Amino acid sequence: MLMAAVFSCRAQVKCGIYKACAYFTVSIPGTQMVDEKGNPVPPIPQVERYIYLETRGMSKPVIESVSYSNNIFTSALTKVEGNTVSAGKKTEDAKEVIIKARNGNALWKLELQPVTDKPQDPSACRNIMIKLKTAGRICSYKVPGGESQLSAPPRY
């Protein structure tokens, strides 16, 4: 029994991700659109999604794909300078969300765009999968807890 546990632990591929936190913001365009008859057109919420990754070591992760409940997103990965970043403010109490990496780890921001042009669901997703290439193998990492909504910055 103990041998089975030892072999199953060694068979797992390390993804190199120490921690991941997913966030999204929802904003509504400020001007009310109307149709050709003057009737108001319901606004389409603009949803921005991003994930902060804390990786072991300083090497850049190779992201293969990101999916939110089986909806594929393209991603742009940028390194966060330093080991602390403000992700934004919580919608419920306006408290700032600070992410801090452990010494020797690196922070990365993964900005996401949907592959399709249809409007995104403006609610939190709980099933977020990141596929990475690590040591020549594809590794899947599920973001624990899903995503949290933050306040959108003001748009003018």
C-alpha cells in the first residue's frame, strides 16, 4: 500500500506553479446605445480576465492553453517586476488585493482574451485549467478556488 502511494507521487509532473490567483473585472459602456427606432439597446458588459502566477524559480513558464469551463482563451504573459503587486480592489469592500511571492519565486501576469467574439459570461468561473509545457511534457494545473471579481477601473 505504501509503495503505491510512493510511486503515484513520483509519477506526477511538477508544473512549476507554486500558486495561481484568477481575477476578473466587469465594466459597462457609459453611453446608452439606441436602435434605429430610438429604443434602448441593452449594454454588453466588457469582461477582462487575468491570472497571477507565482512560479518556482525565475524561468518563464511556457503556457500552452488556458480554459474557463472548456472555453479556450489566448494569453499574454508578462513578468511582474519585484515580488509584490496590487491586483486591484475587491468589489464588496474596496480593500486592495496584494499578491506577494516568496523569496526565490517569480510573479507573472497572464492576461486573457477569448478566442470567440461572443460576449463573455460576467460571472465568476470555478473551473479554470492552465496547460503548461514543463520539461518537454504537458502539465495541467487547476486554479484553486476559481476566480474573484475586482472593481473595474474608471473609464471615461
